[in-house]
Amino acid sequence: MTQQSIKRGGFSSSFGVLAATLGSAVGLGNIWKFPYLTGANGGAGFLLVYLLATLVIGLPVMIAEITMGRAAKANPITALQKLAVSKMPWWLIGVAGMAAAFLILSFYSEVVAWVFAYVFKAIGGSILSSDRQVTQAAFTSLIGDPLQSLLWQWSVLVFIGGILLMGVTKGIEGIAKKLMPILFLLLLMLCAVSLSLDKAADGLAFLFRPDFSKITAGVILTAMGLAFFKLSLGMGTMMTYGSYFRDDQNIPQTTLRVMAADLCVSMLAGIAIFPAVFTFGFAPAAGPALVFITIPAVFSQIPGGHLLMVAFFVLAAVAATGAMLSLMEVPVVILHERLGMSRAKATLLTIAGLMLLGSTCALTNNVLADFKLFGMNMFDLFDFVSSNVLLPLGGISLALFVGWTWGADKFTQALSNHGALGNQTTARVVFFLLRYVSPLLILLVMLKGLNLL
Ligand code: PHE
């Protein structure tokens, strides 16, 4: 199969584009990572930096990635080759993106595994309790068991691989489109319950009243890393999805909507969780366990909580599935289009690689508990290196590529749908940010955060 002969799919409707892009952005980043990082990094101050990073850095980089993808209509490596005018090896950004995808998928699949396991634990009902010992013990026993951790992770990988193999990406999008509003509703309901709890005000103060003394260079780096992770940036996912965008799609508008909706889901998760954290005496800095121990406690407070808790974890699993599919799409489409492998073969190879690499994350809390590199266990290391190093580096490189190689004219042409949208001013502002502001800002935050400056 030559590269030219490969038929490329695409999103069919404008709403489909929005749903698919949102499906990639919304995931465990909102429900799991955002609350636990906000809790561990002091609350409102972190939230504020995260919002700033999303607006000033995330938004322009997201627009850049999608615009490049749509202009090139190819996987990230080929896209960079097509758009580059010089002989500089810009395509290496695509290779780095693929590496980042593997690292992220390795720990992400483990968290998805916990969510899937929690669907069944929720059905059994044993985790539904306002006693923090009980919910904590349930989580610890799950992650402490190597066999359970591995089996759940591998089942998740086979499940997701199965969906990709059946080629029903569109089907999943269809399901996600219907279920996403239900997840929204459930989160709203959880917020209402949480806000009625005794110490709700303490939780809200923690989330919304900034304490700037907690903001260090490391915290800023983490907030920026979260902004990249949340919007699926810096590793080729948005470029790949951009390549499926319709030519008449309004990219800045779609991007803005995705960003706003994504922020809403994160805020709702925060409002659902922090009042409960303070009321039931959990520690805000509980780390990755936070959601798994607090959500059951909130549900234990309402009639019908058992059923709703099952629904919550099912929907979290659905949201995570959409994000995981978009992560896996990067290596799969690269192997498929670059090496001429069939999609099926590319998917199987990706799954096999992930079973190996990912197992180090599944075994992190048990067999490999004492195995550390740079003072971190494998799970934390993969998370740190991808979010705080690889994604920002990808962001810098892509911003530099657009700002200094692709150039203002081509970028403006592509972003404005060849003038049809009349948004040249927006294009000029975004271009300015990409050329000067984003690369410098990202570099500064990275060097400071990693103690290199
Ligand atoms: N944005 C997804 C989430 O928040 C994670 C993700 C990261 C997906 C990078 C694709 C690429 O869960």
C-alpha cells in the first residue's frame, strides 16, 4: 500500500467535529487529574495558574495543531514533512509525540483500569460509605494487588483495541455524544449534594480563594503540564484530529468551545469533590486516590446513591474511553500511514507494546513499589516526563514551527478558510502569540520548574 493510496477518514458534520474533539479533551484529566493536582498543589492558586496557562498557552497551541493537521491532512510526521519548507527535521516532533503517547497511555490505561474495576465494585455496593477508612481500604486493596491491577489494565487495553479493530470509532463518538450530557447532569447532581454538606464552604474556599504563597515554580510547571494534558496538546493528537476536520470548519470557534466545555467539566468535578473532602475529613492532598475515595462518600449521602454511583463510574469509563482512543490513534495512524501496516496490525502492535510498558505502571503500587528512578515510581515518572517535559517541548516546537517556518501568510490562509471566515485579526493575534509569547513562556516555566534556571 503506498502512502497516496490510503483512504483517509474524516468527521462528517460540524457537530461531529466538536463532539470528537471534545471527546478527546474530556477524560480522566477532568475527573481524576484536575481535582487531585488542585488538591495537592494548594487549591485556588493552582486553579488560577492553570486557567491562565490554558488561555495564554493552551488555546494558541491547540489552534496551531488543528490548523496544521487540517492543512496537511496527514499523520503528524507526514504533516510536518509536508508543511516544512526547509530541510530541518521538524518531523521529529511527530516521533517525540508518538513516544509521549506511549508514556501517557501506560499510566492512563492503569487509571482507566481502576475506573473499570470501580464499576463492578460500585455494583457490589461495598464501597458506598461515608466512612473514610472503608473507601480508602477499598482503593488500597485494589491497587495493592498486582494480579488485579494487571488483569484490569490488560482487559482495558484489549477492550479499547477491540473498538479500534472493529473500526467503530464513529460508533464510540456517537455513544459519547449521547452519554456526555448525562455525565454532565450527574456531575451537576453531585455538585448539588456536595454543596449541601456541612463543610461545603471550606471546600469552596479551598477551590476558589487563592493563597499565592503556595505558588512555586514547580506548581506553575505542573499547572502548565495539566493545561497541555487536558487539551490533548503537544503530542500530535489534535494534529491528527485536525486532519479529519472539514474544510469549512471554523477552527478558532471550535477550539474555544472545546476549551470552555472542558473547563466546565473540570470545575464541576472540583465542586463535587472538595466540599466532601472537608466534610468527611479526607486530605485534599491525597493524590491519585482522591476521586476514588471521595466520590463514593458523596453518593452515600443520597437516596438512590448506589445506582447513581454505578452510573457515575460507567460514564467516567466512557469519557476515559474517548480520550484513550484519541491517544492510541496517534501511534496507530503513524504505523499505518508511514509503514504501510494495515490498521489492524498497527493496532495490535500498539496494544502489545502497551501491555509491556504499561505493566510497569500497573505494578507500581505493589511489586515495584520500591523501584524508583529520579526519586519517582514508574507511574509518577511517566506522568511527570510526559506532562511536564514532552508535551511542553512539543508545544514549543510546534509554536516555533508555525511562527518561524510555516509563516504568517500560510497560517492565516489556513485558519481563515482562505479568507472566507474574515477572522484575519484573530489569526494575526494567534500568530503573534505562537511566534513570540508561547515558546518563551513555555521555556521559562519549564526551566524554572525543573530547577534549570
Ligand atoms: N485530554 C485527555 C484527558 O483529559 C488526555 C489526553 C492527553 C488525551 C493527551 C489525548 C492526548 O483525559
